[in-house]
Amino acid sequence: MAQLQVELERFRVKKGKEAVAQEWMNFLNDHLEEVLQTLPGEKMYVESIFEEVVDETMYLYWVSYQGMAASDVVFSDSHVDQKHLAYWSECIDPSYGEHLLKTKVVMIQDKVKNEMQD
């Protein structure tokens, strides 16, 4: 199988943008079929977003399983990708910095790996 990149990254939502972040997640869910069509171009096999609120601060966590040398979403012409990036710009706090959690173990059944490769 080609190289697989597995990531879990945490992002802080800007104060006062929590409702917009919820709107963003609703947008992605409401347009899931269109979103799924953009994933192959990004070599994105699995992408999930989680939410957590700690001390009244909202965080979004991205979990992704993707192939190496994928095309970046910023180069996509897709309507849903452009809307996704606009929400990102409005909601994600760039002053928080990068919080990429260290991958220690990746457990994937061979039959799932084989399907990803196809």
C-alpha cells in the first residue's frame, strides 16, 4: 500500500464564532455528498471532525487518513471546498498555532487498507 498519513489536529475556534462554527459543521453535514466527491482529489480516505468545549472555549479536532502527496484543499475549485475555507478563515484562531498530536499506533485491518489502495 502507498504511504498513509494519519493525523489528529486540534484547532481553537475564535471567541464569539462558536455559532458560526456550528453553522459550518451543519453545512458540511448538509452537503456531505458533495464533500465526499472532493475527497479523492485530496487522497483523503477518512476525515472526521470532533468538537470539544473546555472552559468555555470551543475546539475542533480533525482526524484524517490520507495518502501522501495529496493536493491541498486550497487549490480546489469545488463550491463546498471554497465555502469550507471561508468558514475556516472566519472561525479558526490562527494565533493558537499548530497542535498536531503525535501518532503512536495506527491499527487498520488489511481488508480496509486494500480498499483504500484501490
